[in-house]
Amino acid sequence: MGCRGWRRAVERDAAGEPERPAAHAALEAHLALCARCRAGRLDAVALADAFADLRDRPVPPGLVGRIAFAVRREAARREAARREARRWVAASTAAAVVAWAAVTWTLARGGPAPAGSDIAVGGATPVQELVLAGAELPEDIALRLAFHDR
Ligand SMILES: [Zn+2]
């Protein structure tokens, strides 16, 4: 029998469940030779002791409710963080659209482009070309275009 086969016997032994003497002797013989199963028995004994401690102690009043409340509060905190991140993405997109519109408008009027702006006029989109040609666009078209791909 391999170590996998001994696992259940190791767990029963750690939990103090009685074993037939021959089976117990066989387990001890394997444990004498196998460091992996000896370590497994130590872990199983520690776990069994921990559970035994839990069984002997009454649960403090309100503990379950406090844990459930803390879990719900953490879930709400994470959801709020996700909403905040989505708001930042929307605000950043709107700011980028406004900056793009300002640069495009400035270029269309022949004025100097703001520092750091480097619009490739040759590769402009059809909407950018309309703006560059001086066409009037509804004020909100940039925002609608920005959210079109979402
Ligand atoms: Zn083993």
C-alpha cells in the first residue's frame, strides 16, 4: 500500500479512533519508514487538537453575527471600490475627449497647438477631418463617440 492508502489510517490514528492491533502495527511500521506520512500524522494531530478545542468552547454570543456583518461590510467596501474605479474611467475618458476636442479646435482655427499635443492631422478620423474642415458638430458628439465603443 502506498502513502495514499495510508492517509485515512493516519487521520483515524490522529483522531484517536481505535484500530485493530494488526492494522495499527502495520501503520506504525509504515510510519517508521516514511517521513512523509509521519509529517502528515503530525499535521493531522494538530488539526484534531484544534477541532477538539473548538468543540469544548462555547461560541461567544454575537460572534456569528459579527462575522457575518464583517463579511457583508467587506463585500460592500469592495463593491464601492469597483464603482469608484468605473467612475474614474468614465471621468478620464471624458477628460481625454475634451482635450482632444480642444486640440482639434485649436488646430482647425490655425492657432498653435497646446504644448505636448501632437495630433497627426494626416491620420485623422472622419470626425476629426470634419472638425478640421470647420464643420459644426453638436456639442455632445464627442462624448457620444467616446462612449460608443463601450
Ligand atoms: Zn507513507
